[in-house]
Amino acid sequence: MRTKRTLRRPAPSAGAIRRPRLAAILAACLISSGLVRTALAVPPVLAPPTEEDFQSAANGTSGSFTDTLAKTNLLLGNMGGLRTELSRYGMSLAISETSETIGNLTGGTKTGAAYDGLTQMLLQLDTARAFGLHGGLVNVSALWTHGSNLSATNLQTIQTASGIEADRSLRLWEVWYQQKFLEDDRLDIRVGQQSLDQEFMTSQNASYFVNTMFGWPVVPSYDLPGGGPAYPLSTPGVRLRWRPVDPVSLLLGVFSGSPAPGNAGDPQALNPSGVSFPVNRGVMVIGEVQYSFPSLGSMISADEPEPLARTYKLGFWYNSENFADQLYDNTGRSLASPSSNGVPLNHHGDFSVYAVADQLVWVDPREGDRTVNVFGRVTAAPQADRNLITLGVNAGVTVHEPFMHRDSDTFGLAMGFAKVSGSAAALDGSRAYYSGAYVPVRGSETFIEATYQYQATPWWQIQPDVQYVFTPGGGLANPNDPGKRIGNELIMGVRTNILF
């Protein structure tokens, strides 16, 4: 390994440099920081409808058209008999639309609002119902992402404001086959193009929130090639799940090292339709152990109080790709130095560890649907020389049925924290020294979010949301106001989810 050399002359602290230059210099620093690209996320979960769901409009519902809409589980019900016909062949079809308008009232590089939306389409085939093969499942899903991206145009945050923001496209998302084995289906194997945010590093209670980082975490979003195989991207691989005893499940996956066919540019643009299927980009291995209680087969006496449900997860990932150094070029000079060749020092491989916890802490003794849950997740990538983000933390509380008789509503309050690596921060100091421009040293970014999911009808959900971001981008300079950092951001919006 090549030995890193120190800078030829000592760089002063960022606080000692206050010589504003052209806004173009600041914009260039903003782009080269790597924070402008949109972080990957996980969209609202879309599950295939049951036969009861699509028959609800026809059975047990009478009255006017508006009465029917208020009671049916799906806006389009049985789709004129299409879902019943598909069911005869073991198939189920699900379609949803998530639309939102969000805007920043303060801070950012500018204030304003934007619309963005996501249409999800899911088709599954149960092989037992289709042709008698027990335990088999074929899954095909597609995404239509539309609208604009407030985080990229206004906010410049590390932890982007919405989990559905993405480049405009119509793309294939996941295509896989899953087969169950052993008694009680204790083993199953999934093969094909997969998005890891559907199974790994997930928190059930975090999924109620709008911010990106309550889905696919901040560490893999910025440290993995292409942001990792997560919404709206996916990659070919194999995943094994084994339940050796009822409370414990083990997950192990081996996937292509990147969801994009190349390293240069926007990974979504490099794989615009989701059909690149890159298999020559190294290897990513991810493993997770899960403990859940009560689990399948748990016995609870009738005179015992209902147990407080909990799920704990520990995991890791390793990627064999090459990773660029955050501070030095391949000759050992600072990448900010005028004498640098601009080619980062390469490191082989990267890894991260993580922990997730979901815990039920209170159940109303008079109303079982009224509950309070807490969650937490920590992700860490300790190799600061090759990672932009070395630590990410999410934590929060959710309240189900916050008001009596609103048993499908949920209120949540949560936070997120992201720490910029020491090497990336050191590069900021070097840029300030060599350019003479105001380039603040990035440190960390924190946000808080309050959200409320209001179930207007079984198929329609309305979700007002408020977020506040401290030190956006970890403390980036504002290219529109030289000499100052981007101000703290108050973000407000409304999301709506519709099941068709």
C-alpha cells in the first residue's frame, strides 16, 4: 500500500479563513463534496391484495357510489373482474400512488416547494395455486417516478427530505423467484434482481416517516457504489433466510457490488430503465440476525398480560469494489492541492455494521389498538479514509390510535443524525487553504421530523409532515450567499397514499 504523505505546508483551521471568492467556487465545492446526489430510500410498502380486499366493494357494501368508496379496501376494487381472473391462475396485482408536495420555508440555497410522486406496480404469482409447486413465489415490480426533487434543488441535505424522490423514469425494479423449504417453511431462498431495502436494515416503526433515512440508512446511501441496491435501484443476487428456532432468523445475501454499470455519473441515469443487470461490479455480502418476540409458535396463557412485542437486528455488509480516498490522490498529495493529479488513492473493499431495534412499550389496557412504540437504528462505517459518512443514527417514537376510535391513524416523532468522516472534513480544510475561498469544514447534520398518518378511507391515506434540519449538508457553504453556510431548514409538506 502506498504511504500517504502529509501536505507540503500546514493548513490553517477553517475558522481562520474568511476570504470570499466567486460563488462558482463554492458551487464547485458543493458538487465535489458528493452531497448533491440524491440518497436512496425505501418507498411506502406495497403488498399484494388479498381476495377479501378486492371483493370488499362488491360484498357487504351497499348504498351510493360515495358510500362504496368510503368502505372498499381498494379504490378500483376488483377492476371489473380482472383481479378475480388473475387469482384463478395464482396471480395478484397491486398498484399504488404516492404523491406529495413539500417545501422549505427557511434555509436551503433557496426557498420554495415542489411536487414529486411514485407509482408502484406489483405482480406476484403463487406457484402452489398456479401449478401445484408448494412454497414458490414469482415477483415482478415496476416504478414510475415523476415530479421534481426538492432536496437536490433547494436543500442540499445529506438526509434527504423524502423517501420517494428520484430521477424521472419508468423502470423495472425487482424480478425474483423465492422458494420455501423444510418443515414450517423454516428455510427460503430468493434469486434474482432485488432491492435490499425491502428486507435488510429495516425498522417497522421507522417506515411511517417521510424522510429518506428512515428507509435505506445514510451510511450505505453514501458509502456504497451507486448508493447500494436500494430504491429505485436493484441488483442481481441470492438471498437465504433460515429460522433455526422460532424467535431467531438469519439472513445472508450475495449480490452484485453496484446497481449501476459504471462509477461515473448518476447511477439512476446509468441504469435508466432498470434492465442493466450489472454482474461485473464486484461482490456485496450482507448478513443479518433477527430476534422477534412473540414469535411464531409462542405460547401465552390466557391469564397473562399481552407481551410487549420487540424485534432486534444485528448485521453487517462488505463490498469488494474499489473505493476512492476522501483526502489523498494516488501520489499521496491532498486532492485539494494545485499539484494533485486529481486521481484519488484507491482502497480495496469497504464494510459497515449496524443494529436495529423496534420495541412496543405501552398498550392501552382499555383499547388494545392504542400503543406506543420506540425504535432505534445505528449504522457505522469506521474506515474514514474511504467513506463520506462514518456514522448514522435514527431514533423515534410512534403512537397508534393517538385519538380514540382513530385506530388506523399513527403519529410519529423522530430524529436522524449523520456524521461526515474525518477525511472528508480534512479535505474541506485543504480546499479552503488552497483556494482562499470560504469553505467551512463539514461536521454533522441532524434533523427532527413530526408526522401524522390519517386514514381517510381504507384505500386513502393523508400524511401532513414537518421536518427541521440543523447544519444542512453538515455545514456546507451557501453558493448564493458567499461567506455563509446554508441556513437551517424548516420543511413542511403533505403526502397522500392511494391503493388502487
